[in-house]
Amino acid sequence: MRLIMNTQIVLCLSLAFLFYGGKSAKITFKNNCSFTIWPGTLTGAPYPQLSTTGFELATGASSSVDVPSPWSGRFFARTGCASDATGKFVCAAADCASGQVGCNGAGAIPPATLIEIFVAPNGGQDFYDVSNVDGFNLPMSIAPQGGTGDCKPSSCPANINAACPNELKVAGSDGSVIACKSACTAFNQPQYCCSGEFNTPEKCPPTQYSKMFKTQCPDAYSYAYDDKTSTFTCFSSPNYAITFCP
């Protein structure tokens, strides 16, 4: 999410409020998938790591973590995980390559569905979204609990893997589609990555691939400049519920 993770505005706000934090937010994770997942957390600079950077979450199980304010970061879910013959922990999709259940400051390797959030200090304006900019591996949603303002849930409930074009598919060991790459990851060309000469909204419009992601999940980020329809806000220090396979 460009607005949360990359813009100068949020960076300045974050630095300005760094020493003026307030009530923490409780993030509750729920696994509605029919299989075990391994959520991971990635903290953005200059904020402290959370009490957990990765954990196992069985089908139907819930877990929670407290997030300080201000704080900015990402949440994702690894799938198809196990320890190999050497004891190294590896995942088929969204692996963070730490070799452990905890990601220890590493982010998800694309393709991966992401939830991005900025928790504002002193009950200010939180920003949050579901992002498919780095591709997709499983449905996810985030919903504020309390708060004031719009405070709408953001969700990507569709199984994009089922609609993924052949050139973007990632297959598992059994041949099933376990993830769907973004066009940027698949082709590494500036017109798909919104880089180089294509680094403005005018020069980097939606492509056939980002339109596919947007059709499947209208509320989620589909490419780098998808701010207008994919950024959500809430005031007054809400808690958040993140659901996998909502």
C-alpha cells in the first residue's frame, strides 16, 4: 500500500508522533480456512517488533497480538509449511525465508496476500487495506472493532487462485494452484511494476492483469496506484479483526 508504507505524508506523521503514543490496538486473528496456516508479521521502520513475528494457527483457531501506537506494518499468512530434513521451516506460499516459525523481521516472499495498517497515535486516523500488489495466496479481511468515522471492513474474500491466468499461476507439489503472481513479479517489467518511466498514476494505468485482481476483489489493492478505492480509515483507537478465508 503506497499510502501507508511509502508516502512522505505518513512517514512525516509517524516520525512526528513517535514519542507521543497512546492506547495500543489489539489485533485478533481468526483462521476460517479448512487448513492450518502460519501468520507472519512485518514491522515497518522505525517501530518496534511485535511480541510475535510468526505463529501457527489451526483451522477455527484464534490468536491476538497487541500493537503499539503509532505503528505501521504488514500481516500475511504462509501456507503449506513444514520442517525439512535439516529442521529448516519452509512454506510453499508466502514464505518469509527465516527458516523458523517466526519471521524475525522478514516479509513474505511474493506472491502473497497482505494486510497493511498504520495505527495512529492518540486516537488519530488509522489507515488499513488488503493488498494484492504482491500477488495472492489466500483470501483475507480486516475489520475495525469500535472506532469512529468510516471504519469499514476491507476484504478480499474471493479465491483468486481459481481465476489466475496460466502465466501467473504458482503450482504446489501436487499440481494445484497455491498462489497467483502479480504481473510485476511474473514479468518484472516497468509498465507492470509502475517503475522507471512508468512511475506516476498517469503513466501506469491498470493493466489486464491488475483488472483481473480488481474484478475478483474490488476492495483490495490491485496495483501500486490503486489508492482511491482501496484505502480505508478509522479514528479513535479501534481494535481490529483479521480473518483468513473470510
